[in-house]
Amino acid sequence: MKKSKKIKQKTALKLHWFCFAYIGKDSSGTECQACTYTGYPRKEITLKMIYQNKKNAGVTKKAVLISVSYLGYMNRSKFVYSNEHL
């Protein structure tokens, strides 16, 4: 399969997008707030997903998850580049 075809398929895949927000400390011990925006094929969120997002956010394991917001079901292109509401 050609590379451009793979890229088109990947961006066309619809995912359930979430924002995970944390408060805690970063790896240097500094108090911080952090968040990640992540897309998943399923709408359910597991502890494993939360722990992985916590790691991706750059906070310690003791950071507290303060919010998970569901952002919708869409492909990556629409999530990142859409300006239909601007």
C-alpha cells in the first residue's frame, strides 16, 4: 500500500476524542496542571488509558485526574484542523 493511502486511511478513521486534565507535580517536583487530548476507537475509558495519559501529560503517578471531557466522535483531521465554528 502506498504511503499516501495509509495516511489518508489513518486520518479518515473516526475516534472518540477526550481531554484528560491533571493536577500534581511534574518529573522535577514542580507543582503543575497538565492535560492531554487523545482519540480512542471505543468510548469507554479504562484505568490503563488514564495511566497512559497521565504519563503522556508529563505528571507523576501521584497526580490527580480532575476532569475527563468527551469532545466527540470524529477523525483526526476534523479534530485538529476544523474551523467550522470559528
